[in-house]
Amino acid sequence: MELDNLYQELIIDHGTQPRNHYALQDPSMDAEGYNPLCGDKVHVYLKVNNNQIGDVSFTGQGCAISMASASIMCEYLKNKTIDQALEIFNKFQKLVTEENTSSIDLGKLSALAGVRKFPARVKCATLAWHTLQKALESGEKSE
Ligand code: ZN
């Protein structure tokens, strides 16, 4: 991978020592995701109050990109509303798949932008996000 040094360090840091890597007790919503292309598995847990994400964590195993993405996602989404989270997911998807993304500012999440040069790794980077979306949707349905 030819990623920017700084970004590479961030991905290695989060990929080898993921933050929020545990199962939340009594989550309001959760979902499992699997990326068969790489073998990455994640389980995302959320605590939501009045449409706001109070806490978010994940378990699972996979490559450094998938773990780093899940780890940074959890940090980034705390205290965001569900609408904000879905909007960030949209932007993130653009960030890792499209060329002209200079207007997208997603802080640490931008570290993952380099995967767009490696189409096979895009699914690694978006796995946690797809799983998050699944959890949010299943949560909405069961209410
Ligand atoms: Zn992967």
C-alpha cells in the first residue's frame, strides 16, 4: 500500500490496537457484518438515546484496514445523531470511492481515503459502516 506516511501510521496504530474494541452491555442496536473477499468480520454495538449515539463499539477480526476503519468510526460517531451518522457514512463512501473529494472533510476518517487506489480494499474500509447502517436500520424497524 502506498499511503501517505501519516495516514499509514494512523491505520497501523488503529489497526493493531483498535479503540472501542469490546461488546457494549445492553446495546440499543447491533448488527454483524462480513466481508467474504478478505475474511473481515465485525459486530457493531450502539447505544442510542433520543436519536443520539451515546456509545458505539465493535468486536471482530480482520485486516488492518477493516479494524482501523471500525476503530476510527467508533471514535468519530460518539455523540453524533443518527442522521449525522448516516450523512457521514455517505460522505465516507464517496471519500473511498471517488476521485474529487477535496471538499469532504472527515478528520481522521480521511486516513482511509487512500484505499480508493485499491478497489479490493474498499470493502474492508466500508465494512464497519455497512454494519453500522444495518444496525441502525434494524433498530428503527423494531421500535
Ligand atoms: Zn480486509
